[in-house]
Amino acid sequence: MKKYSYRIVNKKTGKISENEIFARGPEEAQQKISSDAVIILELGEMDQSLFYTDISYFFSVRAENLSRFFNQLAILLKAHIQIHTALAIVIKTAGSRRWKDILEIILHEVSSGSSLSAAFKNFPHVFSDFIISATGIGEKTGRLSEVMMEISADLKKNTELKRKFVSAMIYPAVLTGFSLLVMLIMFIFVFPSISSIFETENITLPLLTRMLFSAGNFLKNHILPLSLFAVFFLIMIKFFHVGIYIKKNLDRFLIVVPRVNSLFYMKELYFFTNSFYLLIKNRIQILEAIQICVNGVTNDFIRERMGSLYADVEQGNTLAVSIEKINFFSELFLEMIRTGELSGDLETVFKDISEYYYTQYETTLARFLEIIGPVFIILVGILYAVLIFSIYVPILSLWENM
């Protein structure tokens, strides 16, 4: 699929207009544009590398927009509107230009005979394996509108969980950012000025004060190279594997920190069990569902631990035995899974388990909110106390010598 820009002139009015279009080649683009009412003045292919880099990798669709897209599509399909017509209607309500570009490509693929799930595969950074697989099953079973509605509801629920987590971290993040800014100002402007006064008076400074003053002088004298290094480091995180390495170690750290680890465990286990429930509800094979759900786990440490599930089940082990090996689920849930396998009703079992983890996550998050604020206030207070003490002691000595 390629993107073309073109200029046309209206034969009757003489008005010249410009626009963009998606097509497989220049002939198809010209065929789409051509009509008795216009004359094509210019038609050219746009820069593909820049365009596809923008919309397929760096551009991400907000979960709210994605949920709205599936909800609108489900309503239109339920009203027995053809899929390509429904997509054309939804495109009109797309807010972002790049999101609209993606939907136009999907519409073109579907209009050309491709399935909706196959069109989604062109944008793996927008549509997850879970969405693609569920959509494919919906197309095969004739339940596409129901599947679209389930995906929309799932995205909305997941978005609400993420919003609660982000809101829990806003206060600590703002407090930390403000504290770092104050410290940076003190190190660059305040400490170097004060240190020169003490040097003039030949005051013997405590070790902590000397360390802080040395750090301040270093920052002041090397602010430009340090800023360039910070920018370079951010670029390395964004575009290279440095960010992956940092995330992997951060995920491992979050899982071993007491009290904090339960919050992340509950979140990941809810996403895993809820996705598994929705997939097997739509008649996706257990092995495929396991692979999709494991790949959907965002915490690298937990995903690595779950990596053996697929191989164990493929070798003939039951799901309960395989899950027991990774030591994430309680004995109660393992027994529920065993019963579900024997009765052939894993769907209900995983629905109940996912609802439990959703409730537990909300409860754990509420407790986390109660604790995190006071903890950060205490930590920032200790930090400021150390800074004030390191300056107050030499000032007191200076006052005594006067």
C-alpha cells in the first residue's frame, strides 16, 4: 500500500484542490481520482519511509480512541451495515490525521477483498495479537459485531485500570520532579556561591558539605556536556535497546519490592486471565490463546516466567499442571482450573478468576494510594533535612568565628 498526493482542477469551476490517497500503484491511484468533472494536474508518490515510520511505529493510538472505534464498528455491523461502509463512516469521526490514515488503509484493504483481521496485521503497534485473533474468529463464526463489542468493553476496562494506576503515580511524580528541580537549582547556583564564602573564611567543612559543594561546582562547570549526555541517553532509550534493558531490570525490581510487587502481580494476572477468558470464549484454541496472552504481558520478568506455559501444554501437560510450575496462582485457583479442564468449562473458570484479580487490583491500588503519598513526603523531607543540615553546620561555625 502506497500513499500518493495529487492536484486536480475542476472543469466547470476551475478550482484547484490538493489531497492524498492510498493505492497499490500509480495506475490504481489515477483510476480512483479520475472522473469526467476533473483534470489531474499532478500525481506523485509520497515519501514512504517517513510515512510508514510515522504511522506504524512511532505513532500510537490512544486506548480510548481504539475502544471507541470498536464500539462504533460493532454498532454499525449490528445494524447490518456492510463492513467497508461501516469503516467509511467511522473514518469520518477519527480525530487524528494519522489515525485516519491507518483506517483509510484498512478500508482500502477490506474493499480489495482482504479480511479485517488481515488488514489489522499491517499495524502490529496499534492492533495487538489478541485483537487480531479475536477479530479473525469473529469473521469466521459470523459473530464479528459481538466480538467488536467485547473488544471495546475490554479496552475500556483496561483503560480505566491504567488510568487509576497513572493517577496514583501523578502525585509522587510531581513531588519528585519538583524536588529534583529545587535540588538542581541549589547545586548549580546556591552551593557554588556559598562555598566561595567558606573558602574565604577558611572554615573547615564537614565531609557531607564538601561532597555537596563539589557536586555543585561539577554541575555548574559541566552543565552543557551533561545536558548533551542526557539528550543522547534519552535518544538511546527511545531508539535503541538501552530502553529495553532498562525496562527489563526495572520490571524485575518492581516484582521484588515488598507491597509494590503485589500491585503489579495483580495487574498482569488480571490482563492474562481476562484475555484468556475472552479468547477461549470466542473458540480460539488453548495453545494459541496461551501464546497470545503470554505475549500480551507487559512486565518482562513475569512474561519470562510464563514463557514455559506454551511448551508444557504442547508436550501434553494439562493447563493446571503447567500453570502450577510457574508458581503464580494460588492452590484454590489451580483447583478451579483442574475442575474446569475436567468439565470442559474453562471459560467460566477464567472469567471468575479474572473478576477476582480485577477486584484485588482495585483494592491493592487503593491501599497503594494511601501509602505512597506519605512515604514520598517523608523521603523528600529527609532529603531536604540533609541539605539544610549540611549548610547550617558550617554557617553556625562561621557565625561563631565572627
